[in-house]
Amino acid sequence: MTASQARNAGLPIINLLRLKGMPILQQLHLEERLLRTSSENWCIINDGTTRPTIVMGVSGKAKELLETDAVLRDEIPVIRRFTGGGTVIVDQGTIFITFICNKDAISGLQSYPRPIMSWSSLIYKNIFQGIGEFSLRENDYVIGNHKFGGNAQSITKNRWVHHTSFLWDYEVSNMGYLKMPTRVPEYRQARNHVEFICRLKEYMSRSVFIDGTMDAVAAYFALRSPDVDDMQNPSSQFEPSSRILTRQELGEEASMELVGTVSQTSYMAAISSTFPTSKVA
Amino acid sequence: MICRKFHQKNPRSLSQWWRFVSSATVPPSRASSAAADSELVSVFRAQDGIFKKPGTLFSSKNRCPESSWSIAIGISRCRFTTQTMADDPFNGVVDVPLAQTGEGIAECELLKWFVQEGEQVEEFQPLCEVQSDKATIEITSRYKGRVSKVLHVPGDIVKVGETLLKMVVDEDIFSSQPSEILEVIKAHVPDVSKPEDAGPGLSKPKVGGVMSTPAVRNLAKQYGVNIEDVRGTGEEGRVLKEDILAYAARGDVLSETSASADQSLEGEQIFPSISSTYGWEYEDQTIPLRGFQRAMVKAMTLAAKIPHFHYVDEINCNALVELKTSFQRANSDAGINEDSQEVTLKGSHNIGIAMATPHGLVVPNIKKVQSLSIFEITKELARLQELALANKLSSDDISRGTITLSNIGAIGGKFGSPLINAPEVSIIAIGRIQKVPQYDEDGNVYPASIMTVNIGSDHRVLDGATVAKFCNEWKQFIEKPELLMLHTR
């Protein structure tokens, strides 16, 4: 038995799925399906998504969290995802890393929000040794006191998902679509978006970050490339709950026909053209 | 049900189980709700050719006994269960609050309900989904019962400790199934993770210096035990449910038949050395059910809810006996049990073998039988038998079976009416091979070794035709074992 085999002996298996540029809605659908219908452990790394998209938590209210006039005007898609947590705007500069695990996958880890969050921070802590002052502040990953990663979770009877969106890079102008939320972490201290967050690219390259993550995961799991079949949907009964909000839900008045306003159908057509429903390659 | 009396070699052996089974007259009162609860694997619908479909699994997802084993393991992990704070659980309705979901979380938003008023819920069934901070969390029910009133609607903010819903709890709450199975696992499977009563998220206030949950303190009250006298075996000296039960049982004989209709928790204390003024010489002795016996009571009570049908047939084993003899000659491994007469079916996955041990009835299973050779199966069977006798079966050995074989014939009897080992959907009782005269094709009499089998099946899943076809195919392989070579991969 080789050293790596010996190390792997006894470790639970995790399917490592490397993606690049997958639309975020498709990723959320995949994650929810794996959470609810798979019995295996998964680590999904999506290196950047497509066009800028706003993603709110499961109970997010668009009017409270977004500058909806600008969002409607610029036809920015708004998705309500199946996990809790806050609002982010994601694009090609966002790196997504998701863990979907059985609750007994990690020995000694209890499936409460806090322990899962703490465990996940151990994964990333290793990568920043000697590079930056990484820590988990409240529910965010920060360097110093600047947030670069936001977390959300869903915990079911026997499994949990913990997913993170990392700001490797971002457009300042995109942050303008997000309002200051009413519930903020204490350490934010009334800073606006740009003063509050930072870019991961100032600390390391994308590949160093992703490779470092995979090495860290290998300390807890035996990594495995998933079969394409594992990701197909054998049960046609599963309906994911993450979805794109309609213009009405974003607050557009149905009775008013403003000149130059794009109608709902063409709005949906415009944004859904970038969300293909083809299966994962 | 046709049952015969068997010669009892050992008390509380397999034969006693049969006697218990044959006298059980509990009607399947919850059959309809059980049917509603169980989700059936779609593959079973294949009507024919189970040998052509090796992947076919006959298994119901009504997972009570199987999950009862996993409950013990699960109980050492944290669950987002509701914890009752009822003062008087015996009027039936309990307030079920939102339990602590994490450090520092004082309230959650209710997102959606999975159950509605009037609905029957099982233990650990998800009740609702809440959101706290960054996480959506499924809240599962700690108890089995019926939802009587839902107190919040989606969108409400519910404080930790506030009542979520009211439930009518089915059984007496504190002699709950998890603690029984917990005992079984603890007593008999020492290598399983240590059972703990509750996770760190649940409140554990101290009472006069003793740490315990409200449920455990109530239990102590019911048994008339001063909790401060009990030595806690949990983390940091926490007093657990089993500590109370063990303390109460020490020195007193408790009556705890969970099959009894008596809902009272008051342990009857019977003093064996009582002397009566009436001069009775013989006293009834109440023996607490422990270990496998207790698990068996539970499993059989559950099995009684399943609508069984039984299919009986006779199989000519002449060829099989010859084959077995030639195997034995070829392989002189002393570890093989010479009395074993099990037959392995291709197409089944994890085949359980009922074993009568000095500790009671247990059903370990041989995994992935379709991938094993007969030799490998025999070795695995021997291994499981040794473990069963030594009372060292692991929980994996006894779970995830897909069908059970009961070789009652090894002890005696022509055939019996076996009860299904839920959540499986079929069980086969194999009677003793009897030598009887038979007619061959030319009308001549010849001695034949005839074995009677009784296949008990869940009529919600299997119909007579399917089982008959299965039995015919199986019978063919036994009567003509050379056909096995045709199909062996």
C-alpha cells in the first residue's frame, strides 16, 4: 500500500467536482439535488460564473436588500437560493466552493451551523499560512477585518450543505445594486460595501487558492472524481427550489407600462438565455 | 396462520419466538398509516424475472427497526429535534418548543411546515424548516405522535424555547424507543460510538449539582429515584436516561414489557423473597426484557402491523444434498457448520440469516451475496455465526438486509409462518428436510428429501403471483443445482 493509500484508508470518500463558468442557478440546482437525493459527500468548486447575478438567501426580500430600480433597469437576474444567509452579487470573478456532506462524514463534527462553519474555516486557514491574516469573523471569512468570503448553509435530517462565494475579484459598480442590509455583522461597523470587502486576488492566484483548497480537503476525505451518472437526475420528482425572481417580485408595478420598459417575457428570455438547462458535462 | 408446536430445546430460543409469534393476535391496526408512511422503492414493481434483474431490491422504506439501530448511532450525533417541556405527559398533548439550534442563536424564522394538523408523525420525521442567520435547518420530531395544533405560520420569527406546535404523543414518552435500542446497542455492540443523550445545543441545566436534561429528570421522578444519587456516565458526569434505568433496576425487578398496552411508567417493584400470609409457595416472577429479547418484542410488534400472506411449497432436495456432500468432500474446512441448510439466491443483495443464540434471536446478513461464491458465502456465514454466539455482531452486520432466511428446520418442525423482519418485504422459513416416498415420472416410488418452505411476504409490496414465480424459479435451482452453473458469472 502506498503512503497516500495508507493515508486514505479509513477516510470517507468525497466526490470532487471541478467546474468553470457554470451559471450560478444551474450550480444551485445541482447542489440542492445532491443534498436531497444523493447519499455521498461532495465538494464542488466552480471557478467563476457567467454574467453578474444577484443571489439572495431563502427569505431575502428584494425591496429591502436591493436597489430594485437599478436592478430592473439593467436587467440583473435575481435568484433566491435554497440556503439561508445574505445577499451577494456574483460574476466571473467569484469562486464558489461548496461542501455537501453526510452528517457523520467528519468524525466528531456535529451538524449545527456553528461547528460546520468552524470546520470549514480550518480548510481555508491552511491556505493562508504566511500569506494573510485569515479568520472566521462571525459568519464571514475575512483577511484582517475585510470580508472576502460569504457563507450559507442548509442542514437537513441527515446531511448538510455549506457553500461559500469567494471574492477573488469584483466590479465596484456591481456593488451599487446592493443596499446596506438591515442585519449586519458587528465587525462591519457601518462600513459601506467597498470599504468592507476585499479582493482575494491581491493575495494569491486562482489556481493557488483552488489547489490549496483541494489539498486541505484531502486531510479529511479521500478525493474521488465523480461519475457523470452520479450527477444525472434519476428521479424526475425532485424540483429544486432556487429560482429567478420575476419582475413583479422585484417590485415592478404590473399595471404601469413605462416607455422603454422591457416586458416580463423578454426579460425572462434575456436572462434565461444564459442559464442553459443542459446537463452537466 | 398455520403453526405447529415445536420441541423446545432451550427456553427463549428460536422455538420460543415461534410460540410467541403464533400466539400474537394483535391486528394490524396501524396498517393504513404505516402504508401511508412507507415509501416503496419503485424497482419492486417488476413483476417477473427477478433473476434477470440482479439489481432488484425488495425493500420497503418503512424503516422503523432498521432505523432503530441507526437511532442509537444517530443519537450520539446532534439532531435538531424538538424537546418537550410538558409537565404532565400522560394527558397526551405536549407543547413542542423550538430547541436550541446553535450557540448564541435566540430566534429563527419559520420558513415552511412539512406536516399539518391531524397528521401522524414518526420519531425523527422532519416537522418544519427554520432559518437562523446563515443556515436553513430542518427540525425533526423527537417523538412519535399526531400534530394537534400548529402555532406559527411561515414568516413568523420564533424564539428558541417558544412552542412551535402541540402534539399528541403516542406512547409514554420517557420509556422511548431510542433509550431501549440505546441499551441494546450499548450492551451488545461495544464498538459502536458512545451513545449520548443529547447534543451540546440542547439545554442541560444543573439540578443541585447534577447535570441532566429535563426529560431525564422527569424519568427519575417517574421511577421515584433521587437524581442526585445517580452516578452519571455522560460527558462531564451528565446523568443519562440509561443511568436512571440502571439505577432503578439495580436491586428491584422492573416490569418493562414494551408490548404491553399498559401505558403506566411506574415500574412494578416485585420483591422475590416476599413471604405471604396465605402460604403461597409459587410467585410470578417478572423478568425485565433486555438486549435481543427486547429488540425482538419491538420488531415483532412492528411486524404485526404488516399485512402478511404466506405461500407454501415443497422442494425436492435430493440433488442439492448430493451436491453439498461433494462440496464437503472437496473442502475440509472445519469452520463450516455442517447443519446449515441455507440456500443462496442469485439476485438478492444482503441476505439475512436468522440465528438462535443463547442471547436470543438475531438476524445478521451477508452483504452483496450476488457477488460472492458459495464458498465465500459459507465462510461469511460461519464468521457471522461465531460473532452471533459470542454476542459480538456489529450494527452493520445486522442492518441493511434485503430478505431473511429462517432455517427453523435446523431445530425442528415441518414449516412455520414467519413474521417479516421489517423493513424487508419477505422472509423465507425453511423446514427440516424429511425423507418421504415420492413417485417419479415412470410411476416408481423413490425416496426423496423433501423440504417445506414458507415465504412470508408483505402484501403491500408483493402479490401472490410474484412470490409464486420467485418460488418456482428458486425451487428449480434447488432441485436442479446444475442450472446454477448456467447462470453463474
